[in-house]
Amino acid sequence: MSELLRVEDLHVSVDGKEILKGLDLVINTGETHVVMGSNGAGKSTLFNAVMGNPSYTITQGKIYFEGRDITTLPVNERAKAGIFLAFQAPIAVPGITVENFIRNAKSTITGKTERIMAFRKKMREQMKKLSMDRSYGDRYVNDGFSGGERKKTEILQMCLLEPKLTMLDEIDSGLDVDAVRIVSECVSDYHDESNAIVVITHHSEILQKLIPDFVHVLIDGRIVKTGDASLIQEIEQYGYDSFKSQAN
């Protein structure tokens, strides 16, 4: 186990409004973390800041990945370093197929040309695990896909790109019970001692397979409490209001 991500005193603004107000977080390899909080608390802002989305302005603090200061690094360099973000609402990319999109991304990250047949075989194996028809590989990325199909495509990317840090932003949102089970099993199978998973969720179903090592409660731009999986039960019983006094 080694330190993978360190976030120190992170302040982030969007359109001039401060969302994160001094957030600290450390994630090691082999760990699964869950970030929970009410809408607008700053959960997605944290993920976008770590990924380097230029719409999110870091006004104070630092982000380190494997000991390297990546605070000002562009998105593509963070992806090459091994950071992956599965979006809450994945966008469509007309004109490029799922297979070409992921294969080109993999080649860009590794710096090596992916052999078409070998990559296609691996992709189809992962698609089978996700209960995705192989025809999705020939369709344009998320073009005409349902919400559940888009989320599965995000997990397909994760499995094939093999990032060191995976951030899942409400990947279970809009999925039925069977799809949640399939997605969580694939993420669980991918996760090992060489990588880390961070999940934003409002539900506990996806955590039946993804057993968290740490659960963080984010209130008004700060992590106000960290605990083990039992903290989820406390949240479900009492809600987030009981933590708000700790944010002041």
C-alpha cells in the first residue's frame, strides 16, 4: 500500500462562487473510498478538480498524485498519469465508435499502438461481463444510448484503460437493480492492491460489492467526518443535518 492521492486545503470556485472550502483527503492504493453528502455539498466539484476540469478554479491548496504536484496539470496529462473519472451524465460523441474511442485513448495513455484484434477480443470479454451486446462497440459513443448504457460504457472504459485512480460520480444513478449489481461486480473485480476507487453515491446498493474502507461526509465544501462502512447506516438513519454543526 502506498499513497496515491493527496488533497491539501483545497479551495475551488465555479463561476466565482466558492464550492470547496479547505478540503483535505488522502487515498492509498488498495483502498475504496465513498464520498457522501447532500446536493451542492461539493462532491462532483472535488472529482472535477482532481481531474483538472478547467471550469473549476483552484484558488488555494494542492493536489498530489503519487507524490507529484498536479495542481496545474492539464486533463490529458492527469489521464496519462492514471486518473479516470466516470461522469454522472456522460456525453455523446457522434462520429467515433466506442471501440475506436477507447482504443485511441488507451494508445494515448500508454504511448503504444493497440493491436486491433487483441484489443477487440479484450473489449468483447469486458462487454460480456457488463451484459453489453458486442454491437455497442460499433456504435458512436453514447449516441442514442440510454442512461444505463452510458454508465456501462464508462465502466467499460475503466476496465480497458486500467487507471490507478478511478472516480465514480453517481455511476449507480438511473440504473436498475440488475445493472447496479453488474456494474458493482465489474468494478470490484477490477479493484486490487495496485489501484484505488472513489465513489460518490446517495445509495447503498452499489456498496454491497464495493465494500468501502473509508466513508467521508462532505458538508458545505469540507469533509466533516470520516469513518468506516458503518457510517453509511448513520447517514441513512439520521440524514446529513446531524453533521451540519460539524461544518461550522
